[in-house]
Amino acid sequence: MLTGPVEIVGTGLIGTSIALACRRAGLEVLLTDTAPDHLRTATGLGAGRARTPADVPQLVVVAVPPDALGPAIVAALDAAGPDTVVTDVGSVKAPPLDAVGAHPSRSRYVGSHPMAGTEYSGPLTASASLFDGRPWAVTPGPDATPAATRTVEALVRLCGAVTVRLSPVEHDRAVARTSHVPHLMASLVAGTLAAAPPEHLALSGTGVRDVTRVAGGDPRLYSQIIAGNAAEVAALLTEVRARLDLVLEAVADDDRVGLESLLGYGQAGTRAIPGKHGTAPQAMEAVRVAVPDHPGELARLFADAGDSGVNIEDVRIDHDPGRPVGLVELDVVAERAEDLRVALESKGWTTHR
């Protein structure tokens, strides 16, 4: 059971969001950061108070940049009380465990990694609801005690997330596939836009925005993350390079069958992504609605969609620079798409298939 106090070391987006979630649950939160402005901002947001030497936390959450993670975990174990559990929320798990090594308190260290975040950073972007419904990997090493692992899993539940238990090595292999390589691919695609003529960029739509969104993240941070998982990322990039060579051959040779096969392989990958709450993926369909670019129109659309009784699974907004309207895509379970169209059209909305 997690009763606090909880110390957060590092008050960026993730650390401050965890602090706010703990405060939401009524726990006492202690804040530590080498950047006084971040600490001051997080305190001002109500995320907790600065830790004093007399404080003895039940749990320490290390939320610092990847290059500083190992030393910060060891420092937390050195400073901790005899019963204090230490976790971290770094994006790779094998290197921090190696850094702990044969530390005498290694049994009270349990790595973890919330699969949540944005392309933004800093305490001002934090939210207590950042982890709601999101997977959170818990990666105990071979020496971690069951009690320490339960304490970290209690933090996951308190933050509204869902525990996924993995070994540190398996975690790093998984995030290379689901996070690190996709980020690199997004950056490569976004890089082709950097020097594009304005008339080319005028044709940008939701597709290119969806593919490139995560490329807006801090290059310094993500270079540290990827370097920390270099072996797994390099192995997967080798597979991607082989497929890219096949794509080049298919395009150059006008091999429609080969190209269709490769595209179908990608489509199969999208179907493999779990649905919400980890359920089996469902067939989805986008209901496209033209929305006038006036204050209050989005609120009216969402209210009318809510009245339809059809659950909205996701939302995307595409602004047409040539018209005073936007196109809102409402993703719903495919079998309910027509019900939503009929309901919205009855309220005067224009929908597109």
C-alpha cells in the first residue's frame, strides 16, 4: 500500500505529472530538482513541496534525463531510509539496472516506465491525468523484493495507469519496436519537409501531421533515449532498412504486386495494435464532418455527437486553408458509423464518407 510521502526527483513533464497525480490522491509529495526554476514552477502548480533533510519518503521516483538516470538512482538509494523503495521512469530499463549493480540496497530498486507523454516538456505541460488508462511497464530486477514491486505497482494504480510486468531486457526490446524506431521514422519523414517549397507544404493534410507529430520532441532528450537502447534500436533498424530496399526496388521496377504486398504488411501491423484498455483491436471508421470556423462550433458538434449515443474513440481536426471550415474526423466503431452520420445530419451537420 502506498501511503507516502512520495519524493519526485526531477520536475519535468513526467515527474510533475506523477506528483500531481499523487496529490490528487491525497498523498504528501516531496520535490527535488537541480533546476530551481522547474522546482519553483512545480511547487507553484501544487505538485508538492521541496524536500528537506528530515523527510523520509516511502517511495522515491527518479524522473531525470536518461544520461543522468544511473547516478541519480544510485544517489537515491544511498540517501534513502532502510525501507524506502526507489523506482525510475526512464525510457530504457537495462542500463539503470546495470548502474545499480551490486548496490547493498538493490533489492529496493524496481524500474518502471509509463507509456505516456507528449512532444512537449517542462512542468507547465504536466497533468494529473496524463497516465489515465495508459500502460505502465514495471520491470523488477532479479534481486527486487516482492514488497518493493508491489509499492511501485501501487503508484501505477494511483496514477490511473495499467501495470504491464516485463523483464528489463524484454522492455527495452519492446520500446525499440513501439516507440524508439517509430520516433526515428517520424523524424526522417519530417526532415523531408524542412526545406520543401511553400507550395508543396500548402498541400499538407492530416496524414503528414499524424506521421510526423512525435518528431516535434526535444532532439537532445530523444538522442539520449535512443543511445541508451542502441543495440535493440540498431537491430530493428536493420530490419526496416531491408524492407525499405524492397520498397525502392518495387517502386523502381513498377512492381505493383510487390508494392501491394509491402503495403499490406504495414496494414497488418496497424491491425495488431491493441485497442483501448488493452482489448483486442476493433474495426474503426472515420465519420468526417465539416465544421464552420466559428467559436462554439466544436462544442456544438461534440454535444450533438454525445446525444447520438455513439462513443467517440478518437478525434482529428484538419483545417482547410482555402475554405472557412475545418474537417473533423470522429473515429467510431465501424458498425456504429452510419448511426452517427444519420444523427449528425439530422442536426444539420454535413458529413463526408
